[in-house]
Amino acid sequence: MTSDSHSNPMNLPLALVCLSAFLAPILGGNVSVDAMILDGSMMGSVLTQGLPPLLAHALISLPLILAIAIHLLTRKVVHIPFGRLVLPLLVLAVLSIGSIAVSSFRSYTLPATAEWLTYLIAFLTAVAVSGRKGGPVAVLAAFVSGCAIVAALGVIEYGQMRPVDPSWRVFSTWVNPNALAGMLLPAVFVGCGLALRAKRHVALALWALSLMILLALMFTQSTAGLLSLAVGVVAFALASLVWIGARSGWQSALAPLLLAGLALSLVTLSARSAPSSAEPGGSGLMQRVSDSSGRQAQSFGFRLLLWKSSAALLASQPVGYGMGTFRAVSSAPGIVPPTHMAHNSLLQVGVEIGALGLLALLALFVRWCIDVWRGARRLAGENLSLRIGVWAGVFALATHSLFDSDLHVFGTGFSFFLLMGVGLAMAADGITPEQIGAGLRRIGAGLAAATWLVLIWQAASEASKWTAYTLASEGEVVGARNAAKSAQELTPGDGEASYLLALYTPQSQERLNLLERAAELTPTPKHLRALAREQLAAKNPSGAITSLKRSLKWDPNNLLALKQLLELYQSQGNREEALATAQSMIEVESKPYFTVRALPQLVPTETYAARMFLAQEAPTWKQKIDLLKPALEGYKSYLALTVPEAKRADEADPPVRIGGMTPEEVAEVLSDAATCAQLLAAAYREFGDPELAGGALEAAGEFASSRAGFLSNSK
């Protein structure tokens, strides 16, 4: 075993693992969603410009897959975890693969399963390759370096935005500030562990990097991030005092706390010298964290609804709905609108691969904590502070995962399992060397390679879909059709590919066939609503009604589908069904689905259109007023909250679509709002209240003026 990585710190497999550890924070911050425009502004940095998420994830994992393949094919003796940890890993793998069979959205489940299998491979590869001495240092230094680059971009971003908006929350290269906070958390403590074992100048550089990472974490203004940071500080201190001893360990125990104090002091100085925010209310840096009655309360309230919805989904189907399907099934209980993440990794795993998967993930973490803690005090050495850093970092990230679905963001999930593997490799009693036959080692290498091939296959399809959407946005419909056709040929079972191809297909019958296939393969409300429109154009209203009702299975309160159904009933002269549908839309207004939104500034207006229809059918002026008055107030909220966001989005370079709405659709809502105000003014006049009628007419003028201004300034 003289050539094994446990005695020779740097070899090719170890170098490849280090490369993956370095790339994960930089490239792993975006999640796979439906096709979007390929543009660097969406990604947050030139580092990920034009790189679809799955392709980025494949690039991250490629060095790691090569590492484990080379290691298995060149080593007869391989370090593996004890069976007590292998069992939950196997359960997670089997359930992830098995979830493909039960999924109604397999185009979501297949790439998500490949990603989760990559996580498990990362854990086993770290155990097999990193060793106890130089290997962990190299892997963890690479990880901290990647996080430092992301943090530096975040600090620069805040510096650029601070004069405009001191309350700005940094994204860096990540999908949102909360996800970025989850990624940076473990790096703070691993950086402290590296600094404590380093000498002089290297230690000083590591402390500076850890401080910068901590500053970027604070600039995310993630409340869950700061809470998890505190948990990590306690975990670091506890491990230091127990593993090193109270007499010698108190200095190490205080290191993260002192660093956090220094970072907080710098943030406080920055906040005091910053200009007042242009936002209403004048919020500044870190005020979001202390805003218990505003946005913070709303954010936590929405999380509670997500957790309630997750529990309902888990209770209704304990075997799960399929890995990666939360975004498709989250609204089925009628509690929240469609949401990509459950904001709790355990609950999301439970919804996707079942209660047994939730228990397996929990068992893996608990067993890891026990194995890493046990015997740590007697395992002295220069890597003791590093083990403490990994312990605290994993514990902090696990805490954050109770408030955000960190494990479903590839960079964080990959790093979490990689850190766990490195921590176990350094533990006193966590792994064992096993002589494995050549046949089994080849099978292991083949399975790892097969996992990556599935991921890159799905990534190629995703890249084609994103290319199609981008070309279409630039007016190149022929190129968009070719790209969508390529995606469909690569992944025939992907409903989104068929949907995109239908958008760019001129022949009506072929377009209808493609949409039918899209709805069959991936029965999302978006696909079923598109199918209903095409069926109506083909003079098949009964088929359109059936498709719209099918869309309500996964989202019973879907206002777009209900509005489309209402308009369809109206066009068919089915007054009774139209009235019932409009009434059901209005009932949604009293539900948390409507009242508590992930983004409060996006005001849904479909129920106000339903009120206008019911008002026209109402027999008395009093009933008309009772229906139209709440609609007018809602439209005013739309004008105050949504329209400014839509203007800023349209003025961006390149323009983006707030809530997916085009400028024309925003203008149409404002036109409806003006109509609503005019109808209410007429009702007030007939009811004998000219003063209120005048106020409604004034509101109608404001809506019309805003509409004209919005269209004139639109790009």
C-alpha cells in the first residue's frame, strides 16, 4: 500500500477530487428549471455565462468520476465506510433510482436522480481517495478557495450596489442569496480549521479568506444563514473543548466567534456609512434580518405553508412522487402555488423518494456524527483543527438545510456529501481498508461512469432547450425549432422538449400532436393549458375543458387555468359553469395560496377578472359594488407593487420578465384595471354615490396613464 493515497498525499485521483471541490462552489449555484434565455446576467457572473445548470453540474462531477474510476481500476485495496454507513447510502441510491418508476414527471426525475447518485459517489470517493493527512488538507483547501472566489464576487457585487441600494442582498454566481449563504457556511469553519493548523503567512492568508467568506455570508442577509452560523460556532467550540481539552482548546474554540465579531464590526461600519435606501421605509443593510413584522414574517409564514404542504404530500403518498418532482407536485394540496423548493431538505427528500428516504438521509447524518465524534479526542495530530472545522461546517450546513433545500442545489449538495466523506476519512473509527476483487471494482467504476453519462445526456438536452428559447427570443424561429428538435431527439421522454418544439411549429396538426405528447409525458399545468388552447383552436372545446380540468389535479387553485376555463365556458355560452368557475376563483382569495406569497410584489389578478364577470351578472347595484370594490383595491396593489417591478425588469439589459409576464400582458392587466374602475364608477353613480364614483374614475385614469407610460418605455 505504499502507493496508496493514504501514504502519498498527492496523486492523480486526489488532484481530480480537489478540482471538483474547487469547481462546486463556483459552478454549482444554479438549479435545473424549464428553458430560459442563455445570458450571463441571469447567472450572476461571467464564470457561468451561457452555461445551463446541468452542464455545469456535469463539469463539476467529471473530475470526481474520473478520480474514483482511476482509483478503483488501479487499487486492489480500497477504503470504504463501515456497513452502518453503507446501508443508508444504499437505501438512498435504491430509492432514488426506484423513484423513476413511480414518477409522473420522469424528465424531472432522471436528471435529479443522476445528481443525487453523484452526491453518494462524492461521499464514497472522498473516503477512498483523501486519506488522513495531506489529502484532506488538499481537498478542503480547494473547497475553501472555490468559496473564496464566489465570496469575493459577492463582496464586489455589494460594493457596486451599495450606493444604489444599501439593503442589497448578494447573489454572486448563485441562484439566490439564501442558497449562497448555505454554500458559504461550511467554508467559514473549514477555513478556520485550515488557518489554525497553518504557519504564519499561510495562516494569515487563510484567516483573510475566511473573513471575506464570512462578510459575503452576512451580505446575503440570510436569517437562516446567520442562525446556522451561530450553531456552527457552538459546534466548533464544543468540539474544540472536548477533543483538544478545555485547557488547550479554548483558543481554538474562540476562533470562529472572534472572526464573526470582526466581520460583524465591518458590516456595522459599512451600514453606518451607507446612504439611505431608496426603498419605501428606508431599510438598510441587515435591517431585513431584524424586520420581524415585515418581509421576515412573510418569508417565514410562506415557509410554514410549504412545510405544511410537504407534510400533506408525504401523508398522501408515503413512497414519494419521484426525485426532482417537488416543483411539479408542491401545489397539489392547494396550500401554496407551484414552488421549486420545499425550503427543508429532509421534507423535500421525503416528498420525492418517500418516508424511508427521509429516514435514510437522517440516519446517514446521525451515524456520521457519531462516527466522527467517537474517538476524536484520542486521535491527535496536526489535522485535529481540520476535523473540528469539517464537523462544525457540516453541522452548520445541516442546520441551514432545515430552512432551505440546500441539498437540492447541486453545488451545496455535492459539497455536503464530499465534506462528510473527508470528515469520515479523518475520523478515528469510520472507515476500513477492504481488498476488492477486480470484477467488483470494474463494476463500481462502470456505475460511476454510467451516472455521469446520464447526467451529461440530460445536460445536452437541457442545453438544446435553452438554446431554442434563446434563439426564439432573438427572432430566429427556424434555429429555435432545430434546437428544440435536437432536444426532443436526445430525450424523447421529455415533455418540455415537445412543448418547445410545438411553440416553433407552424403546422397546426403537428403542433397539436406535440402538445398532446408534452402533456402526456410531463403533465404540468403549463403544458395542459397550452394543449387546451390548441384544442380550442382545432374546434375541440370539450377536449380543451378536459385538459384544463386535468391541470387542476396538480394545482387545484391554478388561477391561470381557472381563468382560461372561465373564458372557455363564456365563449361556449355555458353560463352556469362559468358562474361556478368564477365563484371558485374568488374563493381562492381567502386561502393562504393567495394571501401568503413567496414574492409579495407579484400580485395575481385573475380573481379580479372573475369578479368583473360576476359583477356583470349580478342583479343589484349593491352586489356589483361588493364584487368590484375588492377588485379595484387589488388592481391598485398591482399598480403599486407589481408594475414598478415590471418596469425595472423591462429596463434591465437584457430585459427580463417579472413573473414571466411580457410588457403586453402587463398592459392588458392595466387595461382590465381601468375597465374595472369604470364599471365600479358606473355602479356607484347608479347607487347614488357620486363622490365614490369620482374616486373610481380617478383610479381609472391612473391605470390608463400607467399603461400608456409603460408601453411607451417598453423595449
